[in-house]
Amino acid sequence: MQNKILMGHLFALVTILLWGTTFISTKVLLRSFTPIEILFFRFIMGLIVLFLIYPYRLKVTDKKQEWIFAGAGLSGITLYYLFENIALVYAPASNVGVITATAPFFTALLACRFLAGEALQKKFIVGFVLAIAGIAMISFNSATQLQINPLGDFLALAAAATWAVYAVLSKKISSFGYNAIQSTRHTFMYGLVFMLPALLFMDFRWGFERLADPVNLFNLLFLGVGASAMCFVTWNMAVKLLGAIKTSAYIYLAPVVTVITSVIVLDEKITAVIAFGMLLTMTGLLLSGDVVALVKANMRGRGK
């Protein structure tokens, strides 16, 4: 049992380590692609990769389960990324980063209501407060200022809420007993279907000549194969092993990974405020994700 829990934490950690670096690839691609183009192409690519890895059609045994898959695709693929991308148009990235990091709290509220075995503990609340305080310090450092934008902030909050819906639905999907790759691919399919109407109203064009640039091709492959195909599978496996609440707590780590990546790749500096914010965020993750309890359990096991 402890080994499965440890594996769940590793899946969640690996996923966030990759998701935390995607901002660089997205930033590079935005010079040639619009946000909706990046979103559509990355998940099309992810769908193809997952099919090549496991080319077997998912046979859903209960038609009611299709509604769960459709809801997961709509919330976690279509709405979450659309809300987040549009929020970035109206509100500063710092605002969006902090507000979307509240997703674990929404996940906890929904999971306690709709999932058996998921309970909201005091240490999760303490961890949430510490993590959000840390993320705020990382985002609103000396180089940025808090700017209130009702529309942008509301869209960022909507993104956090829709991700919570996805987290709960993905936990339900994991209980169906299907192959993780097939389940993720089926969710991607619904996400892309719901995304199609947005292509008609947003700035979208195929323009495959842009992929002749090796930089564009590499970054789109990273988003499609790594951040989409692989990461959604590992994230869903983590949700299956840890539960929706503990897995979602790893979202707190994304801003920390982003800061570290910026230092390595973009040669940015870490201020004292950011460093303290990173410490608070890590502490919040350890409490919310119940990592401390896992470490203690492993130490007791070794003592025996």
C-alpha cells in the first residue's frame, strides 16, 4: 500500500515538474501561434501519440460513463485552458497565477461532497493558506504589483473551479477500471470536440508552414507529447492512487518550478521575497499533500 502511495506522489511530482516548465514553450510559440492554436494543436498531437502508444479502442461498458468522460473533456481540456488563456488577456499573469492556484481548495470542496473516502482535514486548510501566501509572494514580487481586473480575475477563478471539476471526474473515471492511456485519450477526444466551436470565433488558422521552424516544432512537440499525452496520463494515475485532494495539492508547486526554470533558462534572479515565498509554498504542499505522513510511515517501516 505504501509503495502505491509513494508511486502516486512520484507521478504527481513528475507531472508538475513538466507542467511548471510549459510556460517557456508557450511563450516561444506565442510569437508564431495564437493561444487557441497552441491549445488545439497540442491536444491533437497528444491524442495521436496516445493512440500510437496504445492503439486499442476504448469500449465503454455503460453509456452513463460517456457523460463522465464528456464532462472531464469539457472541464479539464476545453474550459480550463480557454478560461486561463482569456484571463491572461485581461489580467496580469501574476493575478492569474495566484488565482488558478486555488484549484486544490475547490477540488477539496467538491471531492468531499461527491467522492467517497475524500475528507477535508485541518492540515489541508493550513497548507492551503501557507501555499497561497507563498505563491502570492512569488507572483507579486518587487517587479509586479497587484492589479484588480474583475473580468480577468473572474475568468482565472473559473479556470480553477473547472479544474476542480476535472479532478473529481477523473477520480470517478479511474474507478471504471479502464486502461489509463485509453481513458486519457477518450477525455482528449471530448475536449477537442468541445473546442471546435471556439475555433470559429477565435483567431485560428492551420498554417503548418510555421512548423518548418525547428524551434516551433520542438516546443509544440514538448507540449503535445510531454505536457499533454504523458502528463495527463501520469496525473490521472496519481489521482487514482492518491485521491483528488492530495494530488491537486501538487498544483502549488507549479509556480516554484516556473521560477527555477526562469533562473536556469532566462537568467532571471531570485529575490529574498521570492525565496521565502517558495519556502512557504513547499511547506504548504507538504501539509496539504500529506507528504510528511508518508515520510514518517516509510521511516517506521524501515525501523522494523
